[in-house]
Amino acid sequence: YLTGNRSDDFFIEKDTGTLRVAKVIDRETHARYILTAHVQDGQELLQECTSELIINVNDLNDNRPEFSMAQYIVSIPEDAPIGTIVTKVHATDKDFGLNRKIVYSFVEEQPNFSISRSSGIIKLTKSLDRESISIFNVSIKAVDSGNPKQLSITRLIINVRDINDNPPEF
């Protein structure tokens, strides 16, 4: 039989001594088990032997990245210089190792903006003109590096703030 914290997640087959999983286990809930296996004399149960079992649970890519916000809304003046940081999106993944590493990208090509694949920093790459386009509605995805890959998508709304760059006209 087994003792220890969460020992009911496992069981030992009495005939073979094989340790088996009794329930669905999840590394994000409990990554390591320290249990004690007890073996008793089969007839009188007077003699007992114990052994410590350390079980490290391997990670599966079973979680998708989660953005820190469901939607990002920012404003930028129309005279902002090229290279200006517009915002930074951020996602986290509950998995471990490569399953946790996130790569950011735009869902559709954005000629006015670039995104750092590793940091999620979005920069201006083309001059803006509020009189032409006053708002950008951009979809951004975060994809983990696990197998199979998991992804999430968020929206970024960029409001272009007007500046006094046009003279009055009759």
C-alpha cells in the first residue's frame, strides 16, 4: 500500500507490485509526488518493508497561452515617429519548458506595425495620418512551442490621435 500526500492518485497492484496511476494527474496541479510504498509479510502481516518513491510528472502541452488582457486598447498621435513603441502584449502559458515558450505574430499582415516575436512589443513602421485611417483593429496570436502547438488570439485597437497638421480650408 501507499502513504504520503496525494497517495490516492496511485495504487500498487498487489500481485505484481506494479505502481499504477489511479486518477488523471496534471503537472500544473501537482508536479512531484513523494510517497512511501509499504510491503508486508503476506501471511502474518508482522514484517514490513518500506521504500520512498519520488515521482516527477512530465509536462504535456495541454494548456494554451493566455493573454493578460482580452483586448488591448491604445492611442498614438498621428505624428509619432517611425520606431515608436505602440504597446506590448503579454501572454503566459501554464505548461513547462518548450511548451511554455511563446511566439507572437499578427494574424494578418500589418504594414504600419511590427511585432517582436519573442517580447510582444509592437512598434510603428510607417507614418500615420488620422485623416486617412483613424483606428486600426489588429488581431494578434500567441503560439506556444510545444507539440502539438496551442494558440490564443487577442484584439488590439489602436486609436490614432489627431494633431493640428492641416490648415483651415475655405
